[in-house]
Amino acid sequence: QVQLVESGGGLVQAGGSLRLSCVVSGIRFSINAVGWYRQAPGKQRELVSIVTSGGGATNYAESVKGRFAISRDNAKNTVCLQMNHLKPEDTAVYSCNVHGTGYWGKGTLVTVSS
């Protein structure tokens, strides 16, 4: 079966850091770009970051540039999102998506206290 499992979320104070992981199984992984998305309470889901299939190019939302970094390890079928200098407005459920497929993870909750 196809599975995307996110982990690494939790409660952190403003200015702190978290590292999220998305482990993919059951489908080909290395040929697809992967995106991290987030949805805050009362808001629409938004794109946070994308990494291309080989990891050679990345894109970030303006709100996280300079603070977040996306990476992938195709040998481990894993995409990570390093989040530094976290702000309360980063509070959301973070989910990963393998582009070109209809598969999403259930997400991991990140809560940043003021």
C-alpha cells in the first residue's frame, strides 16, 4: 500500500527549531518532486516548499525564506523540512505530497508558542 508518514511536529517556543520528516513507501519516489504544505486553523492549505526529484532545485514561500530548508534523500525515500527561527504564525498542520500523484500524508502538527 502507498503510505506517506510525516513526523517531527510538536510544541516549540518562538525562535526554536523543528525538523520534519516525510517517509514515502509503496510508490516510486525518486522521479517526482515533493512538496511540503501547511494548513493553519481557519485558513486554506498553502505551499511551504518544493524540492525537485534530484534535489537540485528548491522553492520556498516568501514567508519562510531564510528560515526553512527542504532536502531529500532518495535512497531513504525521505524528504525533510528543517524549520528554524519559528514564529507563532508558523503554527499549522504540515503535510507532504508527492507531485504527480494523488497521495498525501495525514500531517504532523506544529505549534509555536509566543
